[in-house]
Amino acid sequence: MEIGWSPKRTPPRAYDAPNKPHWKLADILAAHKGQANWSQAVVRNRDLEADWRQMAGGQRTESLMYADNATALIVWGGQLRVTIKGQEPFIAVKGGEVHIPFRLPFTLEALGSEPALWLEVHGAGDVPLYPVATKADKPKDVKGFTYVKASLMGGDGRYGPNDRPYLDYYKDVVGGGQRAGSFIAGDHLFVNNIRGPGMKTPPASDLGHFHFGYDEFWFVMEGNIDYQIEGVPFFTASPGDIVTAAQGRWHRASFGGEVGKMATRVAINPYPRGLHSFQPH
């Protein structure tokens, strides 16, 4: 590492709704108890948006795509059949991570009678496009935008040589011994699996690091993760929870729970090589 003077946002970015340091999945499920279909915004920042979504069994989405940004899904309940242009359809289950490049139409279908539950991440402010081939009638306008028929130039998004549309994290990594690591590392979207054994909580004097230009959030995939975030009381997050460190806040994540027991946090931010300004020692 090189020692330098790093600009730290002062004061750090505030947590404006729906953003909050810790979204507990249990609280979200309780808020939507009895609803078959629902959506809950959990992250809205300059670069990315994330929403919990549930769809009743037997239902499917319309075919849609996004203009310039990839979409990521983390499936957490039921069975979700994912159909992406140019790929064989596949069924994503709990712990499954899905990568959909920009401008590739896709549909999602909840199989069986159980609802499908997933976290969906895409570019901030993205509005879906619909192929005329599957939606002949004009879509309903959304606030600030009117749908018009257009010839779309720019070409399909694509998977790089190290990319894949689906990772069954529990099967391939937890059970199969595959190495955890980045699942998506493209323009404006980084989805990185960080796995390790439980450890003794570091002292409060260990501030960790901060990010100059962006918010970072995590999905807890496995085990418990301890968080120390500037201005927020120390807390432990459990599987399914969402945690956000707002821009400019010192933050430190550590593998919590029983020493030696494995845990995974999925770090999500807009920059695969984003700057980490660590506390110098």
C-alpha cells in the first residue's frame, strides 16, 4: 500500500430512506406477511439500487432488459426459472447468484406453489426496456419517462471469458469446495463473495477503511458478520440481512459467531477496483 492523503467526506453521507445501516430480513418479511407479490426498496444511492422482490408461485415477469447496466439477483426462496437471451434457461434456488448483462432480455418465473424471493440489484435510475416481439402494446409510462417505439442500436451485452450466468453458492462453494470470490466484476457493478472462518472481534480502535466516492453494501449469505460502521452502534448481521456503509464512513466487517465457523458476506458496489482508504498502522 502507498501512504497518501485521502479525501474523507465530512460529514459522512447520511442514511436517507430507504437506506439504513442494517436491514433485517425478518423485519421485511414481517412487514409483507400475507402478501403473495411485493417489492421492498432497501438501497438507493448514486450508483446502484437494490430491492427485495417476491412473486407468487406460477407467475412470471414480462420479458425486459436494461439499457446500459447489468442486473444481479440473489435468490433466497422458492425456485426461480431464469431465461436470458442466448442462454439455456436454468432454475435458481436459495443462495443462487444470477448475472444478466445489459441489453439481454430476460424473464423470471416462480415454479411450483411456493413464492420466489430474491434480491435484485441494478443501476441507479434504470428504467426497463421491452422488446416489441414480446410486448406489442405500448408499456405504461413511468414517472419522468414516456415509452416510444425505437430501433435500438448498441448491440447485446455479453459474458466475458470468466463470467457465467449462475452460481449456486451453497452447492458449488459451501458444499462443493469451489473458491469464493468475485461473481460479477464489470463496468459499474461488482458482486464479490468474501468467505472466511469465525474470528475474535477486533478492537474498536480498528476502524477498517472508508470509500471516497461510493456507498458499499453487503448481503449476508452464510453465518454471522460483525459490523462496526462510523456513527452506528456495533451490530451483528445474519443470513438474508442487508448492511450499508454510506460514503465516507469508516467501516469494518469481520466474521462473527463461533470461532472457526464459516461465514460469507457478498460485497456489492459499483467499482471492481474501487479505492479502499485504510486506517494506517
